[in-house]
Amino acid sequence: MSLTKQLKKEVAPFEKVDSRKSIQQLITTLVPLILLWAAAYWSLSISYWLTIPITMVAAGLVIRTFIIFHDCCHGSFFKNKKLNHWIGTITGVITLTPYMQWKQSHSIHHATSSNLDKRGVGDIWTMTVVEYKEAKWYTRLAYRLYRNPIVLFGIGPVAVFLIQQRFNRRGAKWAERRNTYLINVLIVLLYAALCWLVGWQAFLMIQLPIFYIASMMGIWLFYVQHTFEDSYFEKDDEWSYVQAAVEGSSYYKLPLILQWFTGNIGFHHVHHLSPRVPNYYLEEAHNATPPLQKATTITLKTSLQSLRFRLWDEEGKRFVSFRQFKRNAKQALQNAKAAANDKKTFNAVGIDLK
């Protein structure tokens, strides 16, 4: 039996929806989120220093809401397709993400993750060492700016969640466009109602930190689980779906409280192998499948190293930093000069290197 079939067989028992667990997760996520938002408003009358920690916890619940949204996109939260669609749309309003648009782009991400010939949809912009070396100066500059943590995690939340996701992608069908329009209208209505209820100043003081923290952490989770030193990238003719899942996605081992807030998405290798596994079964699937336990494990501490991984080195099969790229390029130039000098020396004494 091939590795692919073996892993699929071992994970298959966890590709099941438990409606009771799904409903319970909805309640334990959305109800506390609403209560915390109300608590944040109440705390404004005491001290904004009390409001901030409340919004931080609320932001964690928005991330957990996004995982519910994410499961709906994969059809793994409820058995009923329409129920997934409407819960996905509602949670899309909370997370500022168009359901049908993201569902489409994310399915492409799963089908092409770690495939060097099919990059560009639903992923982080990644260049290889050779591509960067041959790129025009303005492309290099744009890439360096994009990969700068201040841009990626500071400007990225606004650029992606507030601006980019308000528009339909090119070539989108009418049903997808209509869903994006609906979510945009519902966001406006929800925010207008909250502004009317508590005042626009109070609304901004509460919602801005919730939005910013949640979206920044969301981008971080997506980034760090595909950007680690010995990740996996291959050209299309050598690319393997299973290797992309197990070797190109990490196991982000988080403290239990953070694992709860992030809906077990740290078991990203399991999710990429089988998107049909609901988030509440990811850990069980990991523990029951020995080959999956060999996936690269990163922790809060080691995950910070990913901030310096910028370029994929196809020859070394690993991520390198811009500094490493410069150092390697300088060393290659010195080696080339040394080889040229040696050739001249040998030729001078009549020795043919050929």
C-alpha cells in the first residue's frame, strides 16, 4: 500500500462531522465574544487599560470564529451544505472575510501548496534564490518590503481584511460576487448598528484592537505554518500532495489555552493532508497516526526564527535569509574568481585543466 493510501486510510475515521460538537463550539465561541464586547464597552467607563486586555481575549475568540468559518469553507463543520454556507457567511461577517471568495482561493491553496510552478493564489508571496537573483531591482525592492515584518504583520491586516477582501476577484461567478456583496452590506449594517448603540468613538476604541490583534495573529498563523527552515517546495513534475502536507506544513505546538483559541489549527499538517477533518478532531488524528507525528514541530520560541526566512533555496532545500543570500552570493563570486585565477596559473605553466 502506498504512503498516500495508508495515510488516507488512517485519517479517514476522523473525517466525520459531530453536529453536537459543532454546535457546542459555536456557542462557546460566539456567546463569549458577544459578552466580552459588552464587557469592553462597560470597562470604558472605568479605564481603557482594563478595556485592552478584554479586547485581546475577544480577539482570540475572533480567531476561533475564523477557524469555524474555515471549516465551513471545507464543508467539514456541518453535514448540511447550506448550513455550512450560512454559518460561513455569518462568521465571514465577524471575520471580515467573504465566504465564497475565500472558499475558492483556499481550495486552490490546498491543491497547490508548496508547488513552485503553481504559486500565487491563497498563499504568501515566496521567491526562490534564483528568481530573486534574476529579478529586476524594483521587484527585489517590492519583495523585500512585502517580507518585512512591519509590512506583513503591521500593514497586512488592513490591506487584506479591510481592503482586498471587500472586492471580488477577477473572473468570479455571480454567486460568489453576490455573496461578497451580501457580506459587505452586513458588515456595514452591523458596524452602523454598533456605532448607533454605543457611539462611534466607543466602537472604534473596542473594535479596532480586536480587529487588529485578530487579523495580525491570523496572518502570523498562516505564515509560520508554511515558513520554516526545512520546509518543502518542488516543481510540478516532482511535487507530491502528501509530502506537501506532511513536510510543507508544520505542527505548531502551542500551550493548551492558545491551542483552544486557535481551534487546533496548529495541527496544520493533518489539516493539509485531509481538509475534511473538523478542527475538533485534528489532535486525535495526529495522535492516532504515527507518520504524521514526524512532521516538523515548532514552538512559540522556535517559530520566531521564521521571521528571517525570506527566500527558498532550491539547491539546499531550505529557507534562507537575505543576509545568507548575500553571504552565499559573495562566497560563490570569490570561488569563481579563485577558480579563474587557478586556471590562469595552470595555463601559464602549460597545464591544460580540461
